[in-house]
Amino acid sequence: MKKVLFKTILLLSIVCFSSCSSNEEEALDGGTINEIKMTIDGKNIVFNKVAIGIDDYHAYGGDASKLTGTINGSTDKVITIVLLKNKVGSGSLAEVTYIDNGKEYRFNEVLSFLNCSDNTKLTFITSKNDGTSFSGNFSGKIESCEKSNKSNILGTINITKGSFSVKK
């Protein structure tokens, strides 16, 4: 009887301590780590595979962090967010590019001539950006246009509830 009781207590202890261990997938700011989420024209999209890289060819010069998100690794829908190194708040974004089945939508914070029109506007707030962890929120309207003729707008998307929470 003592052996059964001992084994039961041991098993319960293991279960309790296992369930209390830290979870590496905990949220930085309320979401799951390593995802970019947004709603486009009412449809929720979750980019659950996010690669972190360095971008040294952005409008501001110098190094920037580049977050590239896909859905299960597919290249049908890809979002790329380029953040200025270690900047937080509203002045942290260099550019956002979203590709939906080959159609490219782009927002560039400084080089507005790269945007299709003045209607392209994105509100972007970064709350964490230390080189290993990145989180923030964004929303707005971005457009797709012909590269040779920016006045030819090919499409517009409205982004709401945009967020990212990524950790190396």
C-alpha cells in the first residue's frame, strides 16, 4: 500500500511541476510568439512562420531588422516588416511589403515616392525591438500599383488589428 501511495504522489508531483514549467510560446504582448496577425478587408490572416533577418538596404541607411512572415511556409501570402534597429514607438518602421498571390502592396515610411499614392497610410507602433524580441501593432491602407506607372492603382487593402510578436 505504501508503494502505491508513494508512486501516486510521485506521479502527481511530476504532473504538477510539468504543467507549471515555462512555455516558450508565451506572448510578448498578448499574442503567440513568432506570428504576425492582421485583418484584411474583414478576413483574419495569421502568418505563423516568421524569419528574422537583417536589412541594410532600406531608406534610412544602416542596419534594420527584417521580419518575414508566411502561412505554413507557403509563398502565396508573404508579409515583410522592416524595423529600424532598436527603435520603438511610431518612428520605428522603415517599410512593410505584403504579397498576395504575386500582387505586391507596399508602404514606405520615408521614401513616399515608392508608395503608389498619398492614400497609402499605415499607423505602426513598435513596443519591443531589442534585436531578439519584436512586438507591436499596425493598421491602415496600402496599395498595389504598376512599378512603371505609379498612378495605375492595381488594388487597395485595408489592414486592421495588425500585430506582431516575434522572438529569436
